[in-house]
Amino acid sequence: MRLVILGPPGAGKGTQAERLSEKYGIPHISTGDLFRANISEGTPLGVEAKKYMDAGELVPSKVTVDMVRSRLTEPDAKNGFILDGFPRSTDQADSLAEILTERGEKLDAVVSFEVPEDTVVERMLARGRADDTEEVIRNRMQVYANQTAPLLEYYGDFVTHVDAVGTVDEVLGRVTAQLDK
Ligand code: B4P
């Protein structure tokens, strides 16, 4: 299965992707996690990404797309993957379509998590990651509305909408019920 998970910051994309990865035996590829790993290792990519992440801005698409393209060439992604946090803009979605065409592959599903803003802000403040301050969260929500939300129209009827309010298990149950169809 080749799956994309969309949703506002803090919607629980990473949380659910982790569980779906275990259930379906396919890798969870999170651009946020890949950037954070590069930041911890102090790579040039990490140094570049940190500037944007600390401000709640998107990391430039060129570096993001190259990173995803390279991750997808690893053997574990051969028979499927869960993309969490990518694409985050229509230009990234165009790049993903190109990558998949080159590989002779297609997406099987795009899942969108629907959560009210108050809930995601609460979840992020409770998580308390470095980029989870109120000011940065506000900017990330704005960036989501301007750059990422248009993907819902981009993918149109192909999107499976999932109510992501509730416990982690409740949300997982809803997602898998849709995917197993
Ligand atoms: P991400 O790492 O993708 O982070 P996120 O959107 O904030 O989190 P996610 O939706 O995965 O929520 P989580 O499961 O953690 O992005 C961070 C930054 O990286 C971006 O701002 C950007 O700068 C950069 N970036 C990433 N991808 C990029 C791209 N493609 N292009 C450019 N830049 C990019 O859940 C949040 C919290 O809620 C957790 O504490 C979790 O435990 C809790 N939670 C989850 N589900 C819950 C539930 N059902 N009930 C209660 N709590 C729940």
C-alpha cells in the first residue's frame, strides 16, 4: 500500500502513521522526523532545515523533495510506504507524482485527518516539542491553511476524510476501517 497522510500540524499524523506502519508492515516516512534526525546529527541539511522549522515555515521544497526521493530508494519502500507530512504543498505533490511515475507506481490512498484548531493546539502544547511554542504553532497553522490545505482540492475525490478527534485507538479504528475497504 502506498499512502499519504494529510492534516494540520499536531493532527496526529505521526502517531497514526507509526501504528499503521506496524499493522501493514510498510515503512513510516515522516519528513519531520527525517529533518529532526538531520538536526540531531548536525548535517548541513539539518542546519538548513532548523532555520525554517524553528519559525514554523516549510523547509524549501527542493531539499525536501530530494530527501524524500532518496529515502524512497531504500529497499524497505519497494512494496509500499506511508508518507507522513509530505507533500505539504501542491508543488511537492507534483514532485511526488513525478517520482511515482518514474517508479511506475501510483498512490493507493490519501487520508486527511480532520481536527478542530483548538484540539491540535492543545495536543501540541502538551507535546512541547521545540517548535511547539504558541507563536510558532500559530504560524504553522497559517502556513497549513495557505500552502497545505489546497492539497485537499488537488487530490479531490481521491481523499479519504477521517475524523481525528478521539483517542488514538478510536482514530486508528476509523482509519483502518476505511483503508481495509
Ligand atoms: P511534523 O514533524 O510533520 O509535525 P506535525 O505536523 O506538528 O505533527 P503530527 O501531525 O505528526 O502530530 P503528532 O502525531 O506528533 O512537521 C514539523 C515541521 O517540519 C513543519 O512545521 C515544517 O517546518 C517541517 N516539515 C515537515 N515536512 C515538511 C515538508 N514536506 N515540507 C516542508 N517542511 C516540512 O501528534 C501531535 C501530538 O498529539 C502528540 O503529542 C501526540 O501524542 C498527540 N496525539 C496524537 N493523537 C492524539 C489523540 N488521538 N488524542 C490525544 N492526543 C493525541
